[in-house]
Amino acid sequence: MDETTQREPLRQRAQNLLHRLRLRRREPWNWLIQTFFAALLPPGLLFHSPSLLVLSLLGMAAGCLALPLPPMQYTEARRLAPFIEELIGLECAWLAAPLRPRKKRQIIYLALGAPLTAWFLWQQDLGPIGLAIAAWALLYVRRKNIEQGIDP
């Protein structure tokens, strides 16, 4: 067998796996579990807590599994279901949107910002994170002012 025929099944298996993971991410319970455990990652980095980091990573991985849970509408979490489904829809819409300059910028900001934020949290240096949040808030207010016709 030549090398290209060996790689093709591997590539196809990887695509199938990514497709399954993407579909699981759209299920409300999986989305909720992955988001909850992803929220534990920053405190784990900030406090240098190996147990919290491992718990976060294991929880996010568990959110990739097929969970034998009843539909969210038939549980006590039914009040969260519309909100979660709206957020899942926003996420899917963003992923399905064409790669335009704004989306490219967002991807670049995420690709640079996430590792930098993780590094600053690990170093327990909250100053740059606070400055970035303040700059984001000011840019948001500026954009809303421009939309409302207020000259910045």
C-alpha cells in the first residue's frame, strides 16, 4: 500500500470524529457541562491548583461523550433550556459564517488572547487582563455610541 491510501482512512476517521464532537457540542447537556468545566480552568490556573486543572480538563472531555441524560425540557433545568439553546444557536451561527475579515480578526484575537490569558493567570499577573477587559469595554461603549449617533 502506498502512503496516500493509508492516510486517507485516517483523515476520514479524524473528520468523522470531529463531526461527532461538533454534534455533541450542540446537545444542551453536553454544552452546559463543557462550559461549566471550562469556567473552572481560569481559577485552576490562577491558584496553581493541579486538581482543579485536571477536574476542568476531565469535565470538558466528559462533555464530549454521549451522556445518558433525559432531555433538558423534562428536568428541573428546563428554565435554562431556552437560554442554552439560544447560546448554542449563536455558536453554530458563528461557526457557519463565512471567513470574512471580522471573523479572521476574532480568530486571531482568540488564538493570541487565550494562551496569553492562561500565561498571565498562571503568573498571577491580573494587571494586563484587567487592562484588556477595560479596553474591550471602552471599545464596546464607543461602538454603541457611534451606532446611536453620538460623536466619540
